[in-house]
Amino acid sequence: MAGGGGGRDALPFTRRGSDPRRAGGSRRRRAGVSSDPLPLSGRTVLVTRSRQQAASLSERLERLGARVLSIPTIELVEPDDWAPLDKAIAELNTFDWIVFTSVNGVRWFFSRLRARGFTSSLPDRTRIAAIGSATAAALEDRGVSADIVPMVFRAESLAEAMPLSQLAGRRVLIARAQKAREVLPETLEGAGAQVVVAPCYRTIVPNVDAAELEARLERGEIDLVTFTSSSTVVNFASLFPEGRAAGLLAKARVACIGPITAATVRELGIEPAVSDHYTIGGLVETVVRVLSHP
């Protein structure tokens, strides 16, 4: 069984349950106050997001009454080689565009920028593109406003939103994960842009007690599994012998963000519920919808 026992924490995973002291946890009966149960009361939801990002999803689910099992199937670490990003940082003034594909890309890019002795400000001449409202918000937190944020949060939509007819000879920096889909750089290069892909981080499979996770799914203790990226799906499947992941997921419901993640789930032979909005809020709405209609 891949993964083995003994993760970094004392427990193989974190169980988050609804705390009655939390807002919306339990309701005292008072005249004129509804005592209807929360929509996810009695439901157990598995969150596979990275440990650094799991809280935002877990806390929203808990507020709706869910018992949350946080078992990250993805961990973010430094890229194998900082040289491409360091070179791009040294030449930052030469780029016409900088593209950020995720919140993680923003965090790791600016962390490296500071580590190299630069301020967090970007050149005034450089235009900024971001995939997703959360990515744009992460930039705003650092005093940077995105010039382009596509309505649909995927690489294809960003490529369509950028002024392709004006990119010939322009330098474009893409700050992203070490391993990612190539549709964006290929589209921009096809428009004549000089594209530099600078990995800011890479993803690995963290230590997970796969046997315990398998047993919980097998016993039907988990009502729904959430996936927030293709990497969380691929890494989940890698924890078990080939073909086993599909059988385990078939014992629960599956919800994910966006068509790319959904396509990866379908490769396992599982049909997931897909959020209409490619955000954590949209995913939570999907979880509620799915578990409200068994």
C-alpha cells in the first residue's frame, strides 16, 4: 500500500467536527428562532486539499454541520531548480506580461522575490494576468492589480482573454507549478510571444495512512470526497494499487472544482459532481446540493 503509516503529525489525518461553540454549530431554542438542522449535519466529507489551504474549505463545511476529515493528498514544496525563476526575477523589467495561474503561484513567486532581496512591487510597464478571482485577490493583498481575470477560471479562457494579436515579440512570464498543463504557454507562443515558464513550486504526495483511509471508505464512513485540482485526484489514486481508487470512490459521492479536475476524476471511471463556479464557495454549494439529494 503506497504511502504507508506515520505522517508528519501524530495522527494519520485530522478530523474536524462541528463545534457547537462555532457560529451555526448548535442553536438554542428560542421563541421565533428556527431550529432546523444544518444542511450537512451528520455527513462526513473528505478534504484532500493541501494542508496549507485546507482550512478555508473545511471551515465552510463545518459551519454547515459537516464532519470534516482533512487528509491532504498534495503537498507544496520548492521546485527542483530555482534557476529559471531567479533568472526571470533578475530580468523582471524586460517582461511585458506576467501571468499567475494560481494562488500558490502568487505566494511562492513573491516569497522568492523577497528572498532574492527585491521588494514586492512589480514593474509599472508590466501587465498582469491572473486565473481566478482568488488569484487576483492574492495579488491585491500584495498591492498588485490584475489587468485581466477571465470570467471562466481556466488556462484556455485566460489565453482567449489576452490580446493575442498584440503579443508577437512580447515577453511573457508564466509563474506556475513545476508540472502543469502546457495549453497556455503553447497558445501564447503560437501568437508569437516569447514565453518564459518559471516554476515557483512543485507538488508531491505527502505521507498518508493509506490503509486507514481505505478502511474508512470501504466501511462507508465517508459520504463525499472533494477534489480541488487534478493533482489531488492523481495523488489520491497513487495511494492505492492500480484500479483500487475507483472502487473506493464508488462507495462515496465525489465533488470537484472545474472541468479539468472533473476530467481527471472521469479517467478513474467515476462521474463527479462539478461546481458551476470554479471557487471554494462554488464547491461548497455543490457539496450541499449533492448530499441533499442522496
